[in-house]
Amino acid sequence: MRPTFRFPEDLIALQAAWSRTYADLAQAPATAGTTVLRRRLIALSGLLYTHPYWTALPGGGRRAGGVDLRRAARAATAPGPGREAAA
């Protein structure tokens, strides 16, 4: 049975920002300067990895929880009834 993760809002927001930055970097033309995006992605990665939430999980929680965190971030930013698509 998979563990259920309840993520704090700030951790979900960090993951959503990481995903947006990654998508922006992937969409950037090869000739565009991507230094700012790459640096932001590195900074967000560090914040995600060292977030205090992970210290409360036993052993492999960080690895197992990463997938669920990405799903939670997608669900939080996905357009739904009454919400517009994220820009």
C-alpha cells in the first residue's frame, strides 16, 4: 500500500514554480539566453530538496513523495471549473 502524503501549501507552490520554470526552459529557443532560467531551476531544486517537510518522513519518503508532490502541484495548477488555465 502506498503511503498518503499531505503536503504543505508552500511545498506545492515550490514544485509548481519548478515545473513552470522547467517548461519555460524547455520552450526557450536554442539561441535564447537561458542563464536566468537555469539558475532559477537550480535554486528551486535546492529549496525543494531541503524543505523541512522531508525531514519528518521515514527513510525513503523523499523519493516516494516526489511523485505525489508533482501530481499535487499539477492538480493545484490545472484548470478546472471556475479556474483559468495557468499562463
